[in-house]
Amino acid sequence: MSGNKPCCCGGKTTHRTEEERKKLINRLSRIEGQIRGIRGMVEVDAYCTDILTQCAAVVAAMNGFNKELIGHHIRGCVVRELELGNGEVIDELTDTLQKLMK
């Protein structure tokens, strides 16, 4: 979210360039399409293995999205907070990474 839009979690926001925002939204749109495709497969009783293969593709796509976002977060938010003397951002990053690795 940009710095002047409300956020759903914790009130913090992140300024992103238009290019960064567009890349992230495009990735999410592709994932959304994959999810709709899986739903369609379930609706027509597609073979379980075929559905699971598509589910694995969604998981891989989400992992790619997360890697992109983590990279932006570290290079932007974390570096900025460390420069401001806020070492707590390391704990926040660690907690976030632990949630992603469950």
C-alpha cells in the first residue's frame, strides 16, 4: 500500500514505486486466475492428481510473490528502520519469516 492509504494490519504502510506495485499486482492477478481455474476443476470433478498439480503451481507462485515482497521489504523498510535506529525491525522480520516457514 502506498504511504497515504489505510492498511488492514497494524496501521503501517509501505511506499512502493508504481513499477513495484504493478509487478506485485500482476503476480497476484495470475495467482487469482490459477485459483479460479482450480475451482473450475473441482466443479467439473477433475481428477484429483490434476487438481493437486495445479495447487502445487499456486503454492510455487505464492512463494515467488513472497520472495519478491520480502526482498522489497528488506531493501526498503528494514534498511530505513535500521538507519533510523529502530533495531526492533529485525525482530519483526524474524517473526514474519518464521510465519512464512510454517
